[in-house]
Amino acid sequence: MALAAVVFDWGGTLTDPLNFEELTDLWRLAARHIAPDREDELCARLEQIEGALWAGVAKDQKAFSLSDILKKASDELGVDVAEALLEEAGTHHLDVWTPHIVHDPEAAPTLAALKGEGLKIGLLSNTHWPRAFHERFLERDGLAEFIDVRCYTSEMERTKPHPAAYRTVLRELDVAPAAAAFVGDRLYDDIFGAKALGLRTVHRRDRNVPGFDVQPDAVIDRLPELIPLVDKWMRNDT
Ligand SMILES: [Mg+2]
């Protein structure tokens, strides 16, 4: 089937590799906002809860959100955190995180070129961040206008590589798996998951992520390499 859509992973694919060491102290800001007199305790607990939830994702791909982390922490620590406060804490966290998020300068022109060819463009990110956080980065750096469908697992039941995550984005794009290509930096979450459902797969390599034994259909080092690749797949009906 000829290619009709390209779906991208976000972190490490459309962005520079994310440095999570820089991000660990950001929980402190949220903790300080929620309960200044219990900052250390709350900060440690938030980090611990986030770590435990991501460890669970690796086992069963059960998605979670920032609200889930904060609710769990609230229950366990006996802090009554209203929805408004969750938003506030999230915004502070985002403000500190923002300078650390750097989109690949070749991302916007590459997306523009693919969209110019008539392809639908999708995004599927494993994330606990709310949609508004991601959209703010995408709009800041001029990517949002080129991405037709944006799916975040913080709004879904399952994360990549669970087939349900891919089905969600394909349904919203209204394309069959065989008419779509997935571009990602993680061999397990992105390449194994997309390939299992029948999408073409493109691995953005050398991003310092865990390995996995799966063969992508193509490998790229830079995003513009996608343009000739999808040209070929759009012409080739097999
Ligand atoms: Mg990634």
C-alpha cells in the first residue's frame, strides 16, 4: 500500500536527546508550591512515584498522567491538592523544563516538506505530561502547524509499544497501518511496536537509548533523510 501518513515519536526524535539528569530537581519546584514546609519529603516522594510508574510502564504499558502522580502523592502524604493547584504546580514545572526542551532545528523544515508532499503527519508520544505542555513547545518552535494529529499517552490507557497506542493515532489520521510509517529513536517502544502492527518503521539512531532486537525498514541519522525515503514509499505500491 502506498504511504499516506508519517507518525513521529517526540522525545529524542523531533527533539535533541532529553537530559533527564537536568530534570530530576524539577519536582522540587512542584513540591515547594504544594507544601513549602514539607518540600524535601514531597519532592522525594514525587520522584519515587514517577520512577515506580515508569517502571510499571515497562511491564504492562499502562499509561499515566501528571495528575496521576500528584494524586497518588496526595493520597500517600495526606496533602489535599485541588485541581487548580495541580495545574499551577505543572505550570511551574514546565517553566523550568522549557529551556531544556530543544527541538531539532531540522524538524520543522522536514515536517513542512513531508506535509507539502501531501502526507498526513501524526505524533505519538509516551508521556505523563498534559497536552497543553507539549503543544506549547510545538507551537513555540513552529512545529504544531505541520502536525495534523497529536496523541499523548497521558490521555490514553496504554503506552507504546502496546498496539492500542498506535491504533489511536492511526484512527485519528484515518489511515491503515500499511499506509503509515513510524519514525522513532527507541527500538522497543517505537520500532518493535509499530512494526508489530504493520507500519513501516524508521529508526533515528545513535540517541543513547536502550537497544532491542528488531529490524527497522530504514535507519536515519538526520530528519531530512526522511524526504527521499518517503518519496520512494509514496511511489511504491508494495
Ligand atoms: Mg523517543
